[in-house]
Amino acid sequence: MTPVVDSYAVIGNPIAHSRSPWLHAAFAQQTQQAIRYDRCLLPTDGFAQGLSQLRDNGLMGCNVTVPFKGDAFALAQWHSPAALLAQACNTLWWDGQTLKADNTDGVGLVRDITYNAGVQLSGQRILIVGAGGAAAGIVGPLIAAGCGHIHMANRTAHKAHDIIERHQLMAGQHGCTLSASALDALHVPPSQHETPAAKLSSFDVIINASAASLGGQRIALPSALVHSRTLAIDLMYGPSSRVFLDWANAQGCATRDGLGMLVEQAAQSFFIWRGVMPSTAGVLAQLRAMVDAPCD
């Protein structure tokens, strides 16, 4: 008898670059799970219709990437606490007829920083650049990890303020202070900021969660934001991460791309769907070798 193979996918636009099918195939082989995992390109205005058609064709769950994380949140009928705080999700699945949503981005990032990079976040000052779905998804887990202060800066300041405001209650419960500003405000000297919480001196971790990397655009950040032990992270990986990480290297920062986060968030999604947590260390090492291999 042919075994039943459950169907999953990653949905986005663009999507051809995604390593998620390879990742989930590796997880499935490791844990002996019978699944199929595909890439699915949908038009930017066609998420709901496309997801419905995929469901009709047997899809059991999916990962969601740019630009659909907000659409996925709006369409879901049940949301995890992480998804509610982020107002965005990257993981969907059906429980009977109920479409459920979670956000595993932040969990993946914290695991990569603390386990794979060996950097402890307790008491650390964090700068997040960007206020899209990826940025929104990492704030809550960073608070839970014990960060001392998190500042979010975005070209459009009100988006950053909205995300920070949603997390204020959680931050207070964990002893973390939050602030937000326009990206341009990062160039204002710390002495000129109005409140102590918003004084923008150097940060222990700087996270580029903006869309600039997708377009190869440089983010102009002042060198005063870094110190001798600052860790700079771009949530993209491969060539897309190089513009930001090259700037960070020039400032003397330790640097890390988003490949570890990709693996760790995928493992959490796999656990949600299949009830078994795959081991990530070997998978990350294999994927790193693939991504860093020189092109012929």
C-alpha cells in the first residue's frame, strides 16, 4: 500500500529563491515523516484565493513569507499569542475546518542567537531596523529572552510605534523597556533625545529586518550605534545580506546572516505541524555549506 504523503508549502512572491523545501525534506527524512513540501508563487493580490485553491488540492499547512504575512494573519480564524502580538504570521495549518496561525520567526531568531551563535540576550540593548512582518514577529521573543531595551526604527515611524505599543504590557512584565522612532532619528545625538528610554547610544545587537536587503539597498546608520562587541544580524541570507553585513564588518561588528534563523523557525513550524522537533545543528551546517559554496 502506498503511504499517505501530507502536503505542505511555502507561499510568497518572489519564492523561487526559498530554501524551505530543502529544509523540510531534510527534517522529514530525519524524523521519518511522510510529507511533501513545495514552493508556491501567488500574485500579490491573490493570497486568499490561492490559499483556498491549495487547500482544495489537499494542502495541510504552509509557511508564509513576503509579502503575505499580514494577509495570512487576517485570514486565519485562530491566532497564537505570538501571532496576535505581531499581527503577522509565517505558519498556517488547518485544525478541522479552522485555519490556525502562529509566528515562529522570533523563536527562530532567539534560538539562533543564543544556541547557534552562543550570545546571551539577557539585559542586552537591541536595535531593530524595519517594521514589517518580520520585525513585528521578533519583538515578543526578544522580550521573553530577557533583553533590557529594544528600540525599533523605521522609515515610517508610526509603523514602528504601533508594533512597540502592542508589546508594552509584555515588556513591563519582563522588565524590558521599549522605544521607537523614524530611521532618521538614529542620526540625532543621544543628548538631544527627549526621554532617557529613547536615548540612542550604542547597541549590543543590531538587527536589520527591513526590506532594504531585498533590493540591495544600503541602510545609512551612524557608526556611534555600535561598540566593540556589537553583533549585527541581517534577517536575509546569501548575497541579499551582504550590503548590511559589509557595513557592519567595516564598523568592527561581529556579523551573522539569517540562515540560522531560517532553519530554526522552520523547525518550529515543522513541530507545530508534525508534533516532533527535528535536530537543527547538522541541517544548518549542510545548508551553510550549500549557500556559501562558490558559484561556478
